Amino acid sequence: MNCIFGCLVAGPYVIGVAGPSCAGKTTLCDNLNKALGPATMMELDQYYKRTGELPFHDGFIDYADPRCIDFDLMLAHLESL
């Protein structure tokens, strides 16, 4: 068991971290990994669809559009953990 915020917590658990680019998400996850022990980290960038499948807005790929992410693949990977 790990102690998180003063409470004992049995694993496994999922911690989601969100924020804009350069907000320190990777640094936070690295520090959580050190504090809580080895963990699997899944980065949303790994789930962008192929360029030909991405939506366009005003002639440019709209990377902020949720349709850019292959959520089905991400869910399959989460379920396999």
C-alpha cells in the first residue's frame, strides 16, 4: 500500500494529469512515479491518428479537435493493464 495525502491506498490506481503544453505534466508524472513506485505512463500524444485521418479547420489540421485522438486504442490499452 502507498500513502497518498495521508491515506493508505491499495493499488492499482489510475491518475489522470491534464494541462496545456509546457505546464509541467511530465515533471509531475515523473515525480509521482518516483514517490509512488514504478508505474505505466500513457501519454495522449501517442494516440494521435494518422495525418490523413485528422480533421481540418480553415485549411489547417486542428490538433485540438478530440477527433484527432484514437480513444478506442487508448481504452484498449488501458483495459489491458
